[in-house]
Amino acid sequence: MRGPHARTGHRRVLSLLTKAPASAWVIAPAMNHMLFPTAFGICGISWGENGISGLQLPEDTEARTEGRLAAGGASLRSDAAPEWVQRVVARVRLHLEGTPQDFSDVRLEWGRASEFQRAVYTQTQRVGPGFTTSYGDIARALGLGPEGARAVGAALGSNPWPLLVPCHRVVSSGGKMTGFSAPGGVRTKTRLLALEGAELLSE
């Protein structure tokens, strides 16, 4: 519901913006992206000077895969990735072929995440292949209250790095599969967990 308080809020935001020092304005670094084949289909990856800025699981067409990847920020398609990116790509391929990888050491472009999102993603990275955790478990690990699970779910729903930040390993408190924002939804989530050897609960 809009009212006088909303207008006051707008004035405060405008005041903060107009008074912000020049050093507070950050120009997003240039990004590059590429597509690559995997056992799951055509995936995509984007990167910048500070790390991997996005990973895209296969859409139903190559064009959609690239479109969703590029939508994460200004990005140029590249046919040749730096060696450090190629190593990440090789590990993603191995993982999707059935040789689970631990991606917690991959350098990520954390500028794409808020402080809270980064805390959620870092906690999620601690869940290894073959294991699952719940939204509530992550919320409790971060010292959040009863509503924390919902906030964790929202953060994971915005995860730019599916697989690298293994949001597919986060399930409901009862162990059942819940929404997965990556292409394929719950079916992809279940497929990834089965590939990793996780114990799944039948619906």
C-alpha cells in the first residue's frame, strides 16, 4: 500500500544516491561467455577478471541457453576461454558424466551476490556430492530465525552458479524434492542428485 511513508522513502534513497561519493559507483567489469557440450546437453559459462560470473545448465535450445547466460550481465561470446576457465569446464563435464567434483575451490565473481546471498552460497558449498541438507539447516547454521528457511530458498533461487554452488543438494525438511530454478526444475535436481549417489526420498 502506497502512502506518505513511501514518498519519504523515495526521497531518502534519492538523497543517498545524489550524495554518494564517486568511489561508491562501481562499473561492472566486462564479461565473456562460451557454450560447451556435456553429457546433460549444451551448458554455458561466463567469466570476468575476478572469477566465474555464471554457469548455465542446458535449456531446450542452444540459443536459450546462451540467452539466459548472457542475461546475467553484459557479456561477449568467446570461442577461446582462459586456461583457468577451461579447467572449470573440464571438471563440469566430468561431473555430469558421473565423476563427482568438489567445486568449492572455484573462484567466483562474488560481486554478483549480496552479503546474505554469499553467506547462503558459502554454506551450501559445504554440502559435498552424495549428501543433501535442508533450507532450515542452512538457516540455522547462519543463525536465522523461524522464517530463515524461506529467505534461504529465495537466495538459492537466484543462484548464478548452479552446480558450482550446489543448490540442488538443498531439499525440504522432509527430504522431498522442492522447486529448482535451473532449467528442468525438480527433474534436473533429482537427476543431479541421483548422479551423485544421494539417497532420494520417493514422492
